[in-house]
Amino acid sequence: MGKDKLEKNTYNGIERHDILFLLTYFFIFEIIGLFAFVLVYMFIPLSDSYVDLLYELSFYAVLTGMGISYYKDDLIECFNKFKKHWFKIILILLGITIIDTYLEYFMDIIFKLPIPENQEGLNEAFMEFPIFESITTVIFAPFIEELVFRHILIGKLSGRISTISAAIISIVLFAFVHSGFSISFLSYITGSIILALIYIKSGKNVVVSIIYHMIWNLLATITMISLM
């Protein structure tokens, strides 16, 4: 962005609250959720879809609350930097979204990639709870995932190791969380790389990567709903 380039954010490394946020995202909520919903199955007669809905609602509510509490100051600082050049940044992000869409389309054709299991599950959830899933997909998922995979695993971690090393960890983990050990890993690796590059090139501004992630998920949601 030349002389209008966003000021770079610097961090001193991962702190205790970062570790707790990561553990909650990757492990703690899974364990607590497992025990909680075993009890639900035993005492409250709910269908699998409603149990999944309760789990998602709890997951997003807890992590969104933690994210706002832990990173409020970082988010405000990043937003203040973003709003100085917001129009130019939005145009750039829209352009990147179009490029990413075509890249993923051609990758699907070249590698004949199947629909990722994560996407299939999301499609089924949309059929039952379209409003809830639209809100979580467009707003809450990007907010939480950008804090985890970009703000902490690149921004904070690069205070201890090189930015390139932190970005590689972030890229691989993001794709793996969404695809596991399947060929669908390739479906997510492109978007993961682009998100990492946007975050780094914006001066490690997590608000910029959150907005891009929201735009991408919004377009994907509109496409999904139009095909329902």
C-alpha cells in the first residue's frame, strides 16, 4: 500500500491467556462438551441435530466471550489502524476473494477433489438450522479462527520464532483442522495460505484477516443457500 501501508503490529510472544484460548479451542471444549452431552443424552431426549446445535452454540458463545475479553485492546488497536484506509483495504480483499475463488475452482478440477467432510456436515446443518448456521459461519467462526490461527499462531508466536515458521504452523494446522488426513486438505491449503499472507502483509492486523474471512464465508454461504 506504499506510504499508506498499515503500521505493523509487534508482539512479544505467546502469553498464558493465549495458551488457555488455544487449549479451549483445540481440546478443553471437546472434553467438556463430550461429558456434558453424554449427560444430555441420558436425561434429556433430544435428537442428534439438536445436540449438535447446543454444542455449537456453547462453543461459539464461550470462545467469542473469551476472545473479546482477552483481545479487546488488540482488536481496538487493529481496528483503529484499519479504518484509516478501510475503503482501499475492502477493495483489495474483494479482489483477493475473486482470485481465491478461481484458484480453488481450478484446484478442484485438476485434483478432482471430493467435497470435504467438513463441508458436507455444514451443508446438512444448513438444511436444518439455516439462520443459526449462517450467523455462526459468517460472523463467529471467522472471529474465533482468526484469533487462533493468525493472531496467536502467527502474530504472537512470531515473537518467539520467525514469522515464516509461525505462518507454516498456522497454515498446516488450519487446513488440518478443517480436513483431517484426507485429500480435502488441498481444498483448504490455498485459502489458508491466502489468509496467512493477508494477515502478514497487513502488518499483522487481525481485523483485516477477520474481515476477509467473513467476506469469503459470506459468499460461500450465499452460494450454499442458493443451491438449497
